[in-house]
Amino acid sequence: MLKLNKLELREIVLPLNAPFETSFGTSVERRIMVIRVFDKDGAVGYGECTAPENPFYNHETIETAWTIISKFAAPLLASSNVGNAGDIGTALAPIRGNRMAIGGVEAAVWDLEARLANKPLWQHLGGTLPEINCGVSIGLQSSPEVLLEKVTREVEAGYQRIKLKIKPGQDIELVRTVREKYPDILLSVDANSAYVLDRDAELLKQLDDYGLLMIEQPLAAGDLVDHARLQRKIDTAICLDESITTLSDAKHALILGSCRIINIKLGRVGGHAAARAIQEHAANSNIPVWCGGMLESGIGRAHNIAMSTLAGFTLPGDVSASARYWAEDIIDPPVTVSATGTITPPSGPGIGYEVKEPLIEKLTVRREEISLV
Ligand code: OSB
Ligand code: MG
């Protein structure tokens, strides 16, 4: 049984190697919340809260997550005496939404519990896949030619699936350019909710000509009904990202026929227990899932790797090498991807990567310690 003692929140600032542009905005540097949870004997677990800088992907930001954790999650944990990582979700259930805040804390407790059990986190979670399959997400670029250069680099690096960000005005032409050069790669697109059913159904239908693995979240975040209508009109599989925040969202999406693939993000669904439940439900319904990314530092990336070893994660995820994002990652060794586009999960206890404490200390711009007793 765990006896939680203390939580530490830090904000670190990490510049991205290159700006990352989506339909909702551009990231140049990341403000990342690193969470440490301590037990009564001083053992530590690490988590990363994936809430970004702005409330444009979903409603959360690093600021809202900080408040939710320090003002509400920590007191609930202090009063509930949770003994297992698997019970954190129940203890924090009175908090509505704010799953990235909850998920960061929950993930840290899973790491702590795995370390205390002297087991790799991925095995502790019940993961079985000996290696995970990796893809890349490529942001909007200044021109189709520049995009093609980026795609070429990633295909040559061995990544198994290329995902292009699209938005109205930068869609069909991008896909056509990449498809002409690479007729056989696994290719998908992600719209981050930039389209509207009534206005754009015909345009989205044109994507059927390019043999895409999926179109991710074309319509509004939260919407299931219009996605179901769109899925009936197009042949390309819809994958939901923003619209799936809970197991019940996933159940409803499958009942309605809103998607044929689900992207699972640890933060968006509130942690490992919820992620595992969603992948299990999807697997039982023959719906493949894959691990999404939020431009995580090494700690969040290590959690994504662990999650991706669960049996339902059959499609390549947006889990790629540290060096695609950062000059220097905060874990050692950095995450690397093999020439065949795979990552082998680490064998050490917990997340299995050493966390570079001195580097984190140097990058810290804000820190708060919160008692859990
Ligand atoms: O929708 O998958 C997304 C990044 C930030 C916010 C949302 C998304 C993304 C990505 C990048 O696509 C995935 C990654 O490489 O971490
Ligand atoms: Mg997405």
C-alpha cells in the first residue's frame, strides 16, 4: 500500500527545435509541468501534465492545471488515503473535467508504485508488446515543398506512419503532393477540429481518393453526432482525438459509428487507468487505438511508451524520438527510434529512464510543494 506524503509541481521551459503549427496555433517553446510525488519514505514518482500553454486544444492550460492540482486534487488525495495508483481516479472523481491535471498526478503515482514494486511501469500497467510502433506528426509548413522535405526525412528515418496536419485551405493539395511522391506509405491527416460538417463534407469526401489510413478529428471537439454523419458519407476511417475524454465517450462513439479508430492521450483521458479501460473497450469492439502526443518532454514521452505496450495499441503512435523535439531532453538516455520505426520499452523500474534532476532544476521557472498528509 502506498502512503503518499508530498507533491511537487514545477514549471520548466523547453524551446522546441522547430515551431509546431496546427489548425489552432503555433508552439515555439513548451511550458511543461513536471510533477513529483513522494511517499512517506521519500521514494519518488514522476509525471508530466500535458496541459499546454493555451486553451485551444481543449479547455485546459498549465495555469488551470496548476490551480486544479494544488487547490483541489492535493486536498482530495490528502483526505482520501489512496493506497493504489489504480484508485487515484476514484479519489479525484469529484473534480469535473480537468483530466490533464488529474492525469499528470495519476501518472506520477503509477511511476512511484512501479518503482516500489521494482518493475518497469509498462509491465506494471499490464503491457505486453515487446516493442511499440512509431509514427510522426508533421505540423503545417510554409509550402507543400517544405512539407515534402520533412516527410522525406521522416520516411527515411524509418517511421511507420506519417501524419500531416491540415486545415481549410491547406488540405487536399498537401495530401496530393505527399501521396504522389509516396504512393505506399501509411499516411493520415489531423484537422484538430477545423472543419464543419455542412460546409466541408464534400471536401472531406475528396480525401477518399488518397488512400489515407485515417482522418483525425475533422469536426468539433466533443462532437460525436456530426462525426457519425460524416463517417457514413466518407470511406476514409475517422479517428477521434479531442472528442474522446472518457470511457463513456468511447462507448458512445462506437455505438453511434462516429469513428473507426481512437487516438488515446494519457492526459486527455485523465491517466493510465482510464487509458487502459478505453483501449480494452476498443479492443473488444475490434477498434484499433494508438497513442497520441502533446509535444511531451521525456517524462511524458516515457509514460506514453509504457501505455503503448498495452495490447490494443496496434497502430503506430505519435511517439517519436526526443531529438525531433528537443536539443536536450530531460531524461537519460533520450528516446530513440530504430531504423524500422520502433521503440523498445526500457527494462528499469518505473518509467525506466533516468530523470535529469540538475537540468530540470536549471530549467525551472516556478515550483510549489504541497503536503498530501
Ligand atoms: O492533435 O495530435 C494532436 C500536438 C499538440 C496538440 C495536439 C496534437 C499534437 C500533435 C503532435 O499532433 C504529436 C506529437 O508529436 O507530440
Ligand atoms: Mg490529434
